[in-house]
Amino acid sequence: MSFYVRYLFFIYCAIWLSISATYAQSKVIPLSVKSADALQGFQKEGDSSYQKLIGNVQLEHQGTLMYCDSAIINLVLNDAEAFGDVLIVQPDGTTISSDYVKYAGDKKLAIFRSNVTLTDGKNSLWTDSLDYQTQAKIGTYTTGGTLQAESTTLSSEKGQYLVKTKDAIFEGDVVVTDPQYNCTSKKIAYNTQTKLIKILDQSKVVNASSILISSNGVYDAKNEAGKFYGRSSAQNKEQYIEADTLEYNKKTNCSIAKGKVIAKDTAQHITLYAGWASYQESVQRMIAYIRPVMKIEQEQDSFFLSADTFLIAPIKPIVIDKKKKVVKESYQEELPNDTLHPKFYKAYYHVSLFSDSLQASADSIYYNGKDSILSCMIKPVLWSRSAQLTGDTISLYFKNGALDHMYVPNNALIVSQAGPSTAKLYDQIQGNVLKGNFVNNTLKDVWIYPNTSCIYYPKDDSGAFVGVNQSSAERMHIYFDKQTISKIVFQEDVKQTISPLQDIDLKDLFLSKFKWVPERRPKIKPVIFK
């Protein structure tokens, strides 16, 4: 070392010792020089003193080491600027490299610029601009950055990484890439140890089978479980669901939706509304409570069903036991999620069906999504315009998006009010089996057989009653026009009596199966989310 260099180093050491004494009095720990190839001059500007170090520079501050090609130290402010192949190593093993850093020792702040890489041993952060709090161990960037946490990559416009807690906050065009899922968001928080994602703004999470959209929630990627708030939605190949709260757990294969639930079967064009619903993914089964309403979309008229409870599940394969000649339903514990399975929809307890042209009431209703058959069971009543139909079971068949025909296998009865309600005159037709046809969702004609009976009040062209027709036959074919019975055709073993009204005691003129229950008829479409 030349005399001049030794002289400068001596002067530097004297000044550094003087400043160190000042730091000692103020309890501030100064930057220290561990090594350098050369000291290049000393400069004093106002109250500040600077020293430039060149070649293999090594500095130390409170256990943190800094390596660089050259550095300028402000001896008074306890700051340093480092240039070229900058590397900072903290006692816990955290390292940060860049092309340039401004280190404020008193403020415990390092400002890195150009080709910045932060590594805490397991995770790495890359950016072009990073402000790092050396004591709190918090790095912040605002010009774009990427964090690699094992197999998960997260990038955003702005971000903050907390080395101590392994928490990160990403903001602005956030993209998360993971082998199990991808996520795009405006703002999220992520913990690299727990794999916990906190959704803080509108986000979209996509995996192999579903798409989740939420603005507030927590997703545990390690355990594949999440809870989402504030109107969130999830969608797979044939199901869409949204609610005020969504919960999902992969281990239990169960999802729970709460608050203004909307569940759509896009394949069947069916929408379910409810206050609460649960979905068992392994068996593709959904149960809905709290004023559930189901909407069956048809081309000409949509049908609304309300009940205490709805159950939706795949239709079970049918196995015929040839020996006992009975039909059994086999049960499959789990169904592959990548296959579309026809479903059944069951509503039970206090069931009402409403459309503009058709209404019904029953204890339970079963809809077969494969065959488009809707069956009303246990004391069912159906109304088509002015006609009331009852039977043990009433089945409605849909075809090409419209109501096509109906079937009542036992105890069929049709009742229609013939005059004003005060007159209590009813057209009545009863038998065993009923088959009816619809046009534009309106009952057009009906066949009833066998052992049919009829009480009918025919009218003349002016609409005046001409008497009462009491008939029986093996079969009857009834035609409807303008919402009322227009014609009845009797076939086989026909017996018929037509009597003037004044000759008949109308109070007792009812068939054996007669019932008239207008109070059970739904008057308006079920209210959704009341």
C-alpha cells in the first residue's frame, strides 16, 4: 500500500473513530468497513463526510453484511451507496442482490434498483425496484415483481413480502400459477408456508374442474378448502352456484352456500333459489332449505316450484331382478366429475307449482331430468285454466321445451266449475286412468278409462244451461275450449240421462270421488328472496 493510500486510510480511520464516538454517545451503531482494495479520496461537503471504496468492498452493519464492487459512505448520516454486483446477507440467511443499493443505516432501510433478487432460503422474489426494511425484514415493490414459492409462482404490479412471517401482499394484475390451480386477481394476500390465499378484491380461481369468482375470502391451497364472502360464485361443467357465503372442503367433498343462493343446472335449464344449500361433490348431490324455489325454463312458459326442501342428485341406474320380477335401484357411491349425469329433482313437503297456464299442489314432486317427466305425488291437485285434476299421482311430460301430455294412473278426477261460485255447479268426470294432451301448455283434450262416470251441465249457444247430463261409459274423450269443457265423447257401454235442472236436487249431485279444493291453488308465482 502506497504512502498516499496509507495516509488516506489513516485519515479515514481517525474520522471514523471520531464519528463512532459520536454514534456511541447517541446509541447509533455505525456502518463498518471490513475490507476494500482501495480508498479513493475523502470529501467533505457541509456537515457531511464521504468516503469512496473501490474493489471487493465488504461492509457490515448490525450483523448484516454488504458486498459490492464499489461504495460511497456518508460517515455522518451512516448511509452507503453500493454499485455493481451488490449482495446483502442478513444473519438469518436472507440474501438480496442487485446492481445498486442505497443503504440508510439509521433508518434500517435499503433501496435496491435493477435486477433485484431476494431469497429467504425457500422463496425467491424478483423485481427491478425493491425497498427493504432491514430490521422488520419487509420488502416492497411498485414496478412489477414475481415471487417463487416452491411450485407456486405469483406476479403483480405492486407487492410486499414479509420475510419473518412469510406473508405476501400482491396488488394490481395479480397472477398466481400453481400445478393445482391458477388465480387472477386485483389484490390478494399469500403465505408461502401455509399456502393460504386471502382474497382482498375481485379474483378468479380456476382449477381442473371449476371456476371460482369472489372478492373476499380465504382459500387454503394445501388442504384445498375455502370460505368466501360477499356474493361469490363457483361453476363447473354443468353446475353454477352463487351466494352471499360459499364454503368448500376437498377432504369432505362438501360445499355449503348461504344467503340468497342461486344454483343453476346449465344442462337441464333449471335454476334453484334458496336461503341455504349444500353440495356433495363425490355423489353430485345437492340439498336446499330455507324457502327454496326451483325454476324450470321452458320455451313457452317457465314453471316455478316451491317447497320446504329440495333434493337434487344423479338418476340411479335401474337393475331388474328377473327372478323376483321387481325393479331395484342400484346405488353408486361416487361418480366421476368429468362425466355429465342426468339428474332428478325432488321437492317435498308443502309443494306448489306455478306457471301462467298451469298450477299444482302436492306433498312431493319428482322431476326426472333425463326423461323430462314431472310427477306430483301424495294428494296431488293440478289446475289447467278452469279445470281441476286429482289422482293418486299426476305425471306431466315435457317435450322440446314445452308441456306435451299428462298421465294419471289411478283414481282420476276432473272437476270444473260450471256456473258462478254461489251456484256450486260442477262439471265432473271420474275414472281410473287419465291421459291428457297439451297445446301451448294448455289442456286440449283428455281420455279417461275404464269405468267412467260424468256429471255435466251443457249450455246452448247463448250460454244458458239446458239441463244436467249424467252418464257412464267404458271410456270418455273430453275436449276443452276457451278454458272449459266443450265436448264429451262416450265410448262402449254408454248410459246417459239428461234432465232439466228443476227436476234434480243439485245439492246432492256429486260423483263418489268428488273434491273441490280451490284454497290449495297457488295464486301467484313464488316470491324469491323474500
